[in-house]
Amino acid sequence: MSYEYIQSDVADGVGTIVLKRDSLNILNIAMMEEINTALQDFANQAIKVLVFRAEGKSFCSGVDIGEHMGDLAPKMIHSFHSMFRNMDKLGVPSIAVVNGAALGGGCELAVYCDLVIASEKAKIGQPEINVGVFPPIAALVFPRIMGRKKAMELIMSGDIIGAEESKQLGLVNQVVPPDQLEEEAQKFIQKFTQNSGVVLKYTRQAIMHGIEEEQERVLEQIEDTYLNKLMNTEDAMEGLDAFLNKRKPVWKEK
């Protein structure tokens, strides 16, 4: 199947989705729907591992801010969170190959993957707080990966960190020189594809047993907070509007 914003293929047991929307790979609803379609198609194919890659200078620099606002916000959240739910339904180990900035929704996509290999030039962060919103998926998974205190710091400051610090925090598995990323990513992926696909799937399922039921319940609560509380505040609208109009936000609520 041909897509406008992504490329997908299956080869040697690897289902690959390549992000290719301009150089920053900003996720809009149409692009996320393409990713969801590709993930659903992979469910009917014999894949051992799911891999996310990207063309351009960024892995993904976030979600389209214009689609955070007004009547599009619920549709955006639904399309965005469907990617993670479809990844879970697929049930195979997932790997992100991060070749540049992974920010906002792009950070969430990379970090939600079971494994991440990144170049030394990769930058990771959740700057949403600076535009008056918070990152729902990061709020779900960051505390489980690095503990509450550092998760609080990164999410509530909007700090962007480098690849080595990301590795130290457990967000990234392996960091390699930029010119070796493709070669090392292939080696990294092959460590898993050399094993039985069904054994990989059941092993991942065993690891996730204690997480998935709680994760879905918590994600529903986070969605409610985001859409029905946060998005009804003046400051959320102010922050998003300020970003779109390239001005500094003027916070109104305490």
C-alpha cells in the first residue's frame, strides 16, 4: 500500500515504518492515520519485530500544534493514542532508530517502543509544557522508566536532553556515532530477529503482563484529564495560540 507521509514494508521478519513528512516529520492526523493503517496491516503478516525509522534531519519533532486546538483536539488525541494501542495489539518487540531530534509526540513514539538505538546527535525531550499542555504518553511511561522525580523534572520543565543522558536514564538502549547508525541499527535488530518470532512475542507478553492492564486504565484517565480539564483552560489555548503566532505566552490562570 502506498502512503503520502510514511513508507512501510516487511522484509526478513521486520515490519518497518519510515516517517517521511518533510525534514522534521511533524505528525499530523493524516500521517498518524497512515501509521495506524500500517500497524493494522502488519497484524496480518508474519513479523518478528516492528521498527520505526525516519528520513530527514529529525526522527520526529512533535505533533502538529494546529491540530491540538478546537474541534480537532479529540480527533488528534484519538489518532495519536491509537498508534500506541495498535503497537500493543501487534504484540511484537518494537525498536526506534532515532537519527535526530525526537521531541514532543516524536519523543513519545520513540520512547514507547520497547527498545531504542540512537545516534550521538539525537536529542530527546517533551517541551509541551512551554506551550501550555502536557505529553499524555510521556506522563504514562516516563515514571515507569526512570522513576517519578526525574520524570517530573523532564515533563514539567520541558528540558531537552542528549543521547548519552537519555541512555543513563533508560530512555535509550544504545548510542552510536551518527555515521554508524544504520550499520549498528541492523546489528541491533538482528540480535532479536535471529530468535523465534513466536518466542519473542510470548516473552514480550510475559514481560508486559504486569503493565498492560494498568497502562490502559491509566491512559484513559490521562485522556480525560487532557481533553476534559486541560483543554478547557485559558492557558492551554493561550500557549498553543502563542506558539502558532510565534509570540511569548501570557499565562492567565494560577
